[in-house]
Amino acid sequence: MASEQPMVEGVELSGKVALVTGAGSGIGRAAALRLASAGASVGLLGRSEDELQQVAEAIRGRAGSASVLCADVGDFSAVQAATERLYSEFGRLDVVFANAGVNGVWAPIHELQPKEWEETLRINLSGTFYTLKSAAAYLKERGGSIIVCASVNGTRMFSNTGATAYAASKAGQVAMAKMLAVELARDKVRVNVICPGGISTDIDDNTDARDLENIKPRVEFPDGKIPLTGGKPGTPEQVAELVLFLASDRSSHLSGTEIWIDGAQSLLQG
Ligand code: NAD
């Protein structure tokens, strides 16, 4: 399990309310803990109640405030009901981290089934849309910050052949975020995208990679595909620091942009 952030004096997000999707593990969990340690009350949305309860307990154990919201992000009514519940509990919404996602099936196009394509797009792309659609009216009341978790795949890296549905879902998230950055600017809602490279989480458990050997490009990368670390992946906590920056007023003039957090991996391994 990832190391816990020390509880710090909650100042930056004190009195604010954040919704984090996919908050039960990996990047979402680290971000939820980090936002809570900066003073935010956090709505933990995901589909594994046990995991969410554990994160909620960790937050409450450090004098933070959290609410468990069980929902499948690909089910609009469930996401809408969860977001409404969070709003009625805390009376406001300031930050949304749309992070829930799966790798899904990675396979050659002749093998990738329409149902598999649809499931990845349902969770990653429609799930992001449902989250932001459910939250937008609340965010517009006072202004706020949306952070979408995309990936290097589909934005700056295209060499993971077979990840067609995943990369398309991630590229779609970037377009959605940029459209909304313009639409929501008049209401002082900022919208940004983070694009992580290799981060050590359990996302591989949600990956079904099939028969990729024959479609992989024959490219030899230098040892250590992540230049900054010599190949070592980043940590969820490093990503959480970026989420906190984008959630807080420290990034008050940033909107409509993507930020790659990958130790320069995608510049080498495009
Ligand atoms: P993870 O598997 O630990 O986290 C994903 C979370 O999303 C899990 O808690 C899972 O339960 C939840 N989730 C999945 N489908 C859901 C659904 N339908 N409804 C509600 N919740 C759902 O993996 P992670 O690496 O922390 O992934 C988080 C995000 O980061 C994903 O969007 C992923 O694409 C992105 N990302 C990860 C990496 C990496 O290397 N780990 C790199 C780039 C982008």
C-alpha cells in the first residue's frame, strides 16, 4: 500500500468540497487523501465500497471529512444521484477530480470487439462526461476547479499499439475538457487535464492485453524509458501533488491545458 501523506494544517482548501472519482485506489486514493489533508471535505466516488470505506476511515482518522458515494461512473443516474447526495450533505462543490478509469482490453483491431471498445469508452469517456455534467451546476455557483485524469496514451504517446480504445477515450477527455474550459470560464470554473505516464498503481489488474506481439512496432528504446528516473515509475502521491496544485488557487490562471506528469517518458517513447 502507498505511504500515507502526513496530515498538514488544512489551509488551502479549507471549507471547500471536492469530488474524487475512482477514489478507492491508486491515483484517486492518493488525491483524495491529499485534498483532505489540505482541508477539503471529500466525496469518494467509486464502485468498490470496501476500498472507499478504508479511504474514508483514513481521512476521518486524521480529522478530515469524507463521504462514501458508491456508483458506477458509466451510469448517469447513479453518478447524478451521488453528486446530489454530496451537495446536499455539504452544501457546496468546489473541486472535481474525474479520475476513474480502466485500461480495458488492449488487442489488435481485428480482435477488439465492439462490446470491449464500448465498455472502455463507457467508463473512461462517458463516465467523465457524466461526472462533469452532474457537477457543473454546483461548481458554477461559486466557481471551482475540474481536473480530468487522462494519460500520456492518446495525448503524447502512441506506441502502446493495441490500446486503441483506451487512447481514444483519453484523447476524447482532453477535447471535452478544452471545450468545457471555454464554456465554464464565465462562471469561473477552471478545467485542466493531467496526463500521467507510468505510475505504480494496480491499474494492470483492469487490463486485458491480448495478442499484442505481432502488432507492436519494432522500436528499441534506450534503457530506462522514463528519463527522469531511469525507468522507475512515478507514484500516486506525486500525481496527487499536481492535483492539489490544480485544485487550489495557486493555479488560478490555469485553464484549458493538459499537463504531462511522466518524468519525460512520453517525449522519449512517443
Ligand atoms: P486504479 O485501478 O488503482 O484506479 C482506478 C479506480 O477507478 C479504481 O478505484 C476503480 O475501482 C475505479 N473505477 C474503475 N471503473 C469504474 C467505474 N465504472 N465506476 C467507478 N469507479 C471505477 O488505477 P490508477 O492508475 O489509479 O488509475 C486512475 C486513472 O489514472 C485512470 O483514469 C487511468 O487511466 C489514469 N492513468 C493511470 C496511469 C498509470 O500508470 N497508473 C497512467 C496514465 C493514466
